[in-house]
Amino acid sequence: MTGVVDREARSTAEQPDPCDLIRSVLARVGDKWTVVVMDELRDGPRRFNELRRLVSPITQRMLTSTLRGLESDGLATRTVHPTVPPQVEYALTDSGRALLTIVKSVATWADTHLDTVYAARATLKGPKS
Amino acid sequence: MTGVVDREARSTAEQPDPCDLIRSVLARVGDKWTVVVMDELRDGPRRFNELRRLVSPITQRMLTSTLRGLESDGLATRTVHPTVPPQVEYALTDSGRALLTIVKSVATWADTHLDTVYAARATLKGPKS
DNA sequence: CTGGATCCATGTTGATACTG
DNA sequence: CAGTATCAACATGGATCCAG
């Protein structure tokens, strides 16, 4: 990532390392469920089981852990409504929304370069030896 | 990813599923080494052990596997020079370069939202109970 | 309804040694 | 130089059961 983020620029609040953060973000959007969940939050807040249904075959454990991940990076918020039965709403933050936009540009990239990718994969499989 | 890629649009060459491809790309850039390696290829071709040194504590096994991954998605090329000792050069393709650009926008995002992320992480750790 | 806790199968990574 | 092969450590995800 040289040249992308000035590692020594920010004066005092020198947290771990910007590069680590970048990697952790990439790892997060690279995991199995995060992006799908974020995408389901694009139109507004969703409740836990609502997401569970929308994201189809995700397990509770994974949904919980995915949401905790989003929350812990400030990409989504968790709002508990003290009703009975309990209701919990999740919503994207502005940060999350901004990141989702970037992720969608990856989707666009994929769409644009479909041929390249499949061609490359096919070549490695069996170019007729 | 609803709305990003029209799942049914492309007529005949219906490979697996664009969504799968998107996920596989996200997973690739989300892994530990891919982006770092790509970034080292940004200024031109590099040889195997050259990359090995540049990417510091990467193991041969991981470098090989990372490069194979890039190659298999058409993000980088592998050129063998039949000299002795053998020389192998890796270079980004145009696709790879385009993807790297997008990834760098994630880096920019991270830089912009540093505060949000760290604040969220700190909040989850110990908001003074 | 929301989610914590546990167990377990599987995949991924690193260390190390060996090869054309 | 540029890999491959093997094995062990670890992380990840799913299934299941329990609880506020």
C-alpha cells in the first residue's frame, strides 16, 4: 500500500498502523457474509430475524458474528428496543454506506472483467495441454 | 448485491453466477497477501525471489499460492524465461491494475474513516461500563 | 426474538525439507 | 532460482442446544 496512506502523517493519535486497518477492512469485506448483510441493510434498518431470512442460509451464529464485526468497525449500528419480545435493529452508518459503495465498484469491476477472469481460469484448467 | 449486477442479463455464456465471482474476488483481495503482492507489482514486473524479499515475511508457499491465485483470475501474468538459472517474471494485467485501483480506494476509505473505526472499536471494548 | 456457549469438521497457513 | 510436498497449528464456519 505504499504511497496510498502516509504512515507517519497523523501526529499524535497514532493507533496501531493504518496498513493493519486496511487489511482488516479488506478481510472483513472478504469474508463469507459481511457484504451480503451490508447489502441487505442498504435500504434501511433491518431486524435480526429479518436479516436471517434475507441472507438465506446463514446461521444465527454467523449472522450475529457478522453483525458484531460490522458494529465493531463502525459500519453498522445496533439499536435495542426494550419491548417484549425484544427487537433489535441494525442499520448502516455513513461509513458503512461509503464502504458499500466502494464494494459495489468491485462488483462492477467483476462484471466488466468477467471474460478475463473466466478465460484465465479456463486456461489454467486445460488449455488442451 | 441486488441491483449491482443483472443476474439474468447475459444471454448464453452463463458461467456459474456473477455473484459467486464477486465473492471470490472479494475473498481474494481479502486474504493476507494478495493486495500486498499486487501493490509490489504496481511499478512493473517482478521476479519470484524479488517479490519474496519485498513482501518481507511471506513464505515461499504462500507467495506461490498467492501468485497462482492472481494468475488464475487473470490479474497477473507469469512469464518464464528459459535461462539458467530459471527466471520467472510476474506482472499485473490491465484487469489487475484496474482492480488495484479500486482496492486503493478502500485504503482511502480507511484513511478517511480511521476515527469512526477506532472509535467504534474502543466503544465495544470499554465505554466505562 | 435475539443471541450466547459448545462441539466438531474442514480449510487455511506456516515451517520445513526436498527438487528440476 | 523457483518452486513442490508434507505435516502440524490454527482459524473458520456450521450444527446444536440453551437462556434472557
